[in-house]
Amino acid sequence: MSVIKKVAVFGAAGNFGTPITAALVTAGFQVTIITRIESDSTFPDGIPVIRTEYTVEKLTTALTGQDAAVSVIGPGGLHVQVALIDAAEAAGIKRFIVDDFGWGPNFNSLPEFREIGTQRRAAYDHAKKLSQTNPNFTYTGVTIGNPIDWAIKRFPLMGFDVKQRSAVIYDDGTVEFTGTTLEGIAQAIVGVLKHPDETANRHVKARSIQVSQNKLLDALQRASGQSWEVKRGATSDLLESGREKHQSGVSGWVLELLVYQLFGPGGRCIVASKEDSDADLLEIKEESPDDIARKVLGSIAN
Ligand SMILES: NC(=O)c1ccc[n+]([C@@H]2O[C@H](COP(=O)([O-])OP(=O)(O)OC[C@H]3O[C@@H](n4cnc5c(N)ncnc54)[C@H](OP(=O)(O)O)[C@@H]3O)[C@@H](O)[C@H]2O)c1
């Protein structure tokens, strides 16, 4: 495949879109941001922005002339992906990065997440179908596991209240999971677009680390130079509470069940060993628990 230079980003001001857009610019890609007419997102100066209705016709016009498109729209916008993919193919885009940034197409999720999974799969399947009928159109999904530095800071239910220097360790704290930092997520997109042949028509596996809560707690205590207050929690309580909330339509179930999946028995959130992952190909550096702790504490200080 010819070299990818021009890249359109959907969701460029989001949690992951912000670092991805910055990394693409730094890596030398010519970036264009595409955003909704009604969006109140703000974008960095110096990057062209196309504001458009998200119809296939209007999106095709917006995407014409681009080599690749990255879909990093938030969970509430996943239903628009099929239109984005149709427009990308019609516009002659060579690579469409579908919105995964999670656990990949074959993840053994709890049944409560199946509806969300179906929406994502509709986009993967659609991109795959178009890639089979049009060899000039290709797609990639990027599986990241847990967005570790961002998630620790954002969700104290993950066990670490970084401001209060306190932790809840679930069960025995030894269950491991795969994490990718914001830096690693952004580098994954750069890596896919720098290696289009090796990453065509599949989900790649990013990863920065495989780690447990106990190892993270040790590193956070070392990095902060303080002993943290530690309480114990049970993943079975998260499962019970999350399921009750889901059944009665009360919010909060998503996070409780996600944290259950992360730390619950069986280690289902190990997405890839270092060898099985695409981290080397994508040039994502392996990070230690101390690296993660420094990133988390540094972002709180800012
Ligand atoms: N693995 C994990 O634990 C994890 C955690 C967080 C997120 N994720 C996944 O990562 C992806 C990106 O999430 P994020 O948190 O970065 O997203 P986000 O910050 O919530 O949203 C990103 C952008 O999506 C666009 N958007 C929002 N609603 C939309 C709609 N209805 N239609 C079209 N576009 C819409 C907006 O862009 P404009 O305003 O410019 O249009 C918004 O700035 C999602 O697939 C999400 O599920 C995974």
C-alpha cells in the first residue's frame, strides 16, 4: 500500500482523540479534524476543521482527498460508524481505523455488555465486508485493554483514590490485566498508519503493561513517597451490585461491571502477552508499574 499522509480524525477533542490527534501531528501526518455541526468541542489551533452533517453524502465530500480516517468517537456516537465507513469507502479512503479502543472483537464480556458489543461489531463487520469487495479499502481496529493511566485517575472505583492517597484492593489484588497508557494509545494509531500493510484488515493489540492492583499500589506508594490507606473490597460485591443496577435500570452498573471484569477471578482482561501483542510493530514502549504511577501522580499535580 502507498504511504499514508493525509489523515482525518473523528472525535479529535475526546479523551483519546486529543492525544491521538497530537501524536499524529507530531509524527508528521497532515491531519484534518471532522466534527458534527452541533458539536461544541474545541480543537488545537493550526489543524483544519471540517464541520459537517453526518450523512453519507456529506461525509463522503468531507473525506475526499484523505488517505486514512480514524474513528475515535465516544460511546454515544458509535451508531454513526456504519455511515462513516460507507463514506470512507466512497471517498477512496485507503485505511479506516474503526472505533474499538477496548477489549477487541473476541472478548468474553459479561452478558450485560452484549448490546454495546453488538453495535461495535456491526461496524467491524461492515468494514470487513467492504474490504472484501473493494481491495483498495482496508480497516484496522485497535484493542487497548484498560486505558490505564487515564482510567486510574478518572475512576476511583478502579481502586485508587489518587488525591486522597487511599486504595481499595479487591480480593487478593493479584489478578493481572493488560493496560495501555494514553501515550501508548496515541502511538498505536501512529504505528498502524506507518505500517499499513502489516496492520490491514485486522484488529491489532496494543499494550504498555500487564499488571495487578498490588503491583500498582506498591508503585503508587513508592512514587508518592507515602504509605496509602488500604481497604479491602470483594469483586463479588461489584458483580452483585452492578447486576442489580442493570436489572433495575439504575446508572452506575457499567463501571461496577467493568471493574469486576478487570479484577474478577480468571484474569479475563489479559488481552495479549508482550509476545502476542503488536506493541513492537507499532513501536509502543513497555511501561513499568513505576512509569504508570509517575504518569498518574504527575497528571494529578498538573
Ligand atoms: N477500554 C476502555 O476502558 C475505554 C475507556 C474509555 C473509552 N473507550 C472507548 O474509546 C472510544 C473513544 O472514547 P472517548 O472517551 O475518547 O470519547 P469521548 O471523549 O466521550 O467523545 C469523543 C468525541 O466523540 C464525538 N461524539 C460524541 N457523541 C457523538 C455522537 N452522538 N455522534 C458522533 N460523534 C459523537 C465528539 O466529537 P465532536 O464533538 O468533534 O463531534 C466527542 O468529542 C470509544 O469507543 C470508547 O468506548 C474505551
